[in-house]
Amino acid sequence: MASRLLLSATLFASVFVASSAFAYPVTVKSCNRDVTFDAAPARAISNDVNLTEMMLALKLQDRMVGYTGISGWKTLDEGLREGVKELPELSPKYPTKEVLLNADADFYFAGWNYGMKVGGEVTPETLEPLGIKVYELTESCIHIMNKNKPTMDDMFVDLVNLGKIFGVEDRADALVAGYRKQLDEITTRIGGVAKPVRVFVYDSGTEKPFTSGRFGIPTAMIEAAGGVNIMDDVEKSWTEVSWEPVIERNPEVIVIVNYGDVTAEQKIAFMKENPAFKNLDAVKQDRFVVLEYVEATPGPRNVQAIDRLANAFHPRNM
């Protein structure tokens, strides 16, 4: 009996090693680069709350040594705090190379303006000689290359690619299939939209508003919910604009991004109390939708946020 058990264990180990070896190397597209992994990363770091949630959604906590770039700007909610409670925050804002090296990281999941800056100290090129591979958030690729405006596939492809990188493709595929099913249900519920609702995304700023342009994920979310981003012609992802086009384009709904020192309630009060905005349809009808930062940036909470947007845009269809 003992010899049979030993033989069974040996066969299982052989199959496991063979299947693991068969899975690698894997190559994924990251912005304009092909990145090859000879094995799954074992000491990964993610930057920002939304990218960290992608890792958690794929149950990759045991492959992580920490995260960066959250507490310097945002507060962890209960769900995320529970998910990362065993992991340290290695830097409250963007990490330096030293931070990543001191953690002995072998993988950095970040994006342009999500943990990396063009020409900055931490980039795929500066980390490659240190043995740290980088996967870039797809939405952020617009900062270094031409790309089409985002759809929800941008977030889905990131999850699928992370699944390939870490050898959990089945997990990623199942997650994405679930999100697609939810999106199909939302589309069916709101029915055919003859005239999309005009929507303005208000992130921050009083003299000039900071908003999401054509290449930000809110554009994809708004369209999936039966609306149109009134700043769709602004060839940026997130950027500052002037108030004049906002007033001229007269949004029917204003989406407030909630984070930072100024609360969503204060942002709404600013819009309501400023005489310049009194004739906006959204202000007159008190049509504001609050999205948390983690809902308005690419990540697992996007689909639930789209559901709320659809309810706000098309209440008669609900």
C-alpha cells in the first residue's frame, strides 16, 4: 500500500510539473510591447486601488509582496482593506526603483499615470535590467501610443492577460464571462436607446474642471449605460478643460468622482450653488450620480457601476 501511495504521489508531481512547464513561457501584449514570462511571478506589486482590486479579484494575494499608491490619495474601503490586510503598502504614492528593489519584486502591475510617468524613474525600460517585468494597464496606453477609445474589453483584456501571466486563465476567463453576462443583461434591460443621455464627468477642480475625455474608461462605461460623454471629442484620458464647453453642451446627468479632500457632497453643492450652472439640465433636475474612484477607473467594480449609471440614465426602463 505504501509503495502504491508513493507511486501515486510521484505520478501526480510529474503531471503537475509537466503541466506547469507546458503552460510557460507565455507572452502577452502590454501596450506596444510583447512581454514574455518564463514562470508565474511570485513577488508581485500592484499600484493604485483599482489595479490592486484586479489582482484580488483573481485571488493573487499569495503571489504579492505588497502594493503602492493608495493611501497617498485615497482611503481603503472595507472590502479592499480586508483583501490586502496581510500585505504591506510599500509606498503611499508612486514607488521609486529602490522601493521595488527592496521588496525583491519580480513583477509590477501599473499604468501610465497609475504608478509610472513617461520619462520617469520607474518605467518598463528602467525596471527590465533589474529583473522586474511590467504589465501596463490598457486604458493608460494612450499616453505612449495611438489606440482606439476604450470599451469594456480594455478592462477585460487586462484580467485575461493577468490570468495568463499568473497561470490562472480559467479563473480570469470565468470572471470575464460573468461580467459580460451582466453587461448583456443591462443592455437588454435599457432596450434600444434612440438618444443617448448627455453626461459630464466631474472629477475635481473649481476654476477649471478635471474630467474624463475620449480615452478614459468612463467613456466606455457611460456608453454601455446608454449615455454619451459630452467630452468625447477631447483627445485625452483624464484632463483639465474649461467650464464653457460644459455649459454649452448642457449635460443631463453629472457623474461625480468621489475621492480626495473635497467630498462628493461638496462637489455637488458647488455645482448647485454656482449661478453659472443654474440652467444646466442636470442641475435643474438634480441628476447627479456619485462613483467612487475605484468604480470610475478600470477594475472589477466597473460593471456594477455601469448598472447604477443605467438606472440613473434610463429610470423608465428599470
